[in-house]
Amino acid sequence: HNPDKQGYQTSLVTAGRHFAPRFSTTPPTDVPDKTYLADFLTDKTIEFIRQNQSEPFFVQLSHYAVHIPLEARQQLIRKYQQKPKPDSGINNPIYAAMVAHVDDSVGRIVAALDELKLTDNTVVIFTSDNGGLRQSFSGGDIVSTNAPLRDEKGSLYEGGIRVPLIIKWPGVAVAGKTCAEPTISIDFWPTFAEIAHANPPQHQTIDGLSLVPLLKDPTTHLNREAIYFHYPHYHHSTPAGAIRAGDWKLIEFFADGNLELYHLKQDLSETTNLAAKNPEKAAELQQKLADWRTSTGAALPVKNPKYDPARASEFWKRRTNQPVLPRKKTRIEQAK
């Protein structure tokens, strides 16, 4: 599943934490101690751009920040520790510093494109793979909020799957406009193919739709009925699937078959389940979701014959084959 097995000509994959030497690279690379991972990855990305500036290139930078364990440079942490705090809400200086590290990375890459005079001929896309983390699965501090969106990373509520998407394409994309059309990350690949005037292999089924029409006209619509989400895991939530069709959204929980139906234009925070009030719409969307799973061969969880309700909250580490103990409250939490 690594990039070099997926068609990328050059790749550098990291694993571990945020400061060297507590992260490793594939292939192995010499990294000075105390190097911050976001800085390291940004350096490598700019190095790639410089080396390939004379020909068309595609580069993908997938930051590990923001991600637990929360770690950032002390100078940035102090900056946010010293800022005035509101009377209520969530304030985590380390989380804020990690966001700032990512902001700095984006700025450095954009500046490098400017320096190399590539800005007018380069498409830049900024997005995320999931919503923000509220709290580690093993407990500890509450570190962020996705309000007014409900819930967090690992769930199929909007707080888990609605993410930023900013696209800059000088001379083509309409600058300064917001597009309300729902999109999904599988749309990127046909988008890149159209931008590069590439023809995907005819024998392959292409998931997603090109976003180029939306970039040219943010008021237009893509020719599809719905987008689908499949997350059959226990990770901040329970196994579930979801469908978004227009303003309607249905979540189906696999463990108990419970259905939740929301009208997002009227209820962005998903506070009112309309499944009982509108059973026809719930049944319609549930059938579409089931048909999509069948057409894609999506795997579903199977019942665990050794299920023990008393141990349902346990998380285990594969590496140690031992349970993950709940995190102790920090002094900040104890003082609240």
C-alpha cells in the first residue's frame, strides 16, 4: 500500500512521532536529532519541486500533523500559552502550535512556487483526511472542537467527515468563491487526470468525478445522485455507513441497525433524527446505501462470538498484545 507500489516514482514514508530520532523513514534517510517532522517533510517537498521545476510534476505532501501524540516546538507552544484565553471553550496550546506548523508548511511551499515563477502554472490543493480529534480514544485532555459540526475524527457525523478543501488554479478557478457542491476525496484523481490532459485506462472503473467544472463555475452541479462513506470500525464511534444525497444524509449503524436521518441545510449540527418522522426517505437512502455496498464489494463486520460487554471499552496494542490503559487526567483537567 506504500506509494512506490501505487504508481509514484519517488516517495518518502515516515512512521513514529514528531521529533527525530523518534520517527523513521522509508527508504532510510539521515535526519538530524530534534528535527520536527512537519519541517522535514516540507523541506523534502520543496526539494522535489526545485529538482523538477523544468517539467510537469505532481507532488503530494501528507502531513502527520495534526495528530497524536501532540508535539510541537516549544517556541510555538509558548506563543499560544501566552495568548489571552476566552472565559470558556477548549484551549490547547500544543494543538494550536501544530496547526501553526502546518500553516507554515503551506506558506513555505507557496513561497517556493513564487520564487521559482511556477505559481501561474501550478494547481495547489489543500485538504484534510478527516475532521479534528476531540480526545484520544484512551482518554486524556479534550484538545479541540469541530462545533457547530457534531462529533470528531472516526465518526460519520459531519465533525468526522466534513473537511477543508481549498483549490488554487490561477487563470482557471474563480478566485475568492465558495462552492457548496458536496465532493469527496476520490474526486481528486479524475480531476488531476483532466487537468493533466491524461486519459485513464479504458478497462478501469474510475471512482469519483472531476472537479474541474466546479472550479470553472462554482454554481454548477456534478452529475451524481449521492456520495457514500463506509467505516466498519470501532474508532471514536461504532461501525457505520453513510450516504449524502443533496441536503439529506443517512447514517446506518451496523451493530444494531439503527438509522439516523438528517437534513443538513436545516440542521448542520445533526441534532434532530428525522428517521421516524420521514421513514420513506430513510428507507430510500438505506436501499441506495445497501446497493452501493453490494456494487463495490464493501466488507461488513461480522458478529464476535466471544463478545463480552464488560470488556467492550478495551483497546489493545498489536505490538505488545496488551490493553491500552486509560490516560490519567492532567493537572489542567483536575483543576477544571
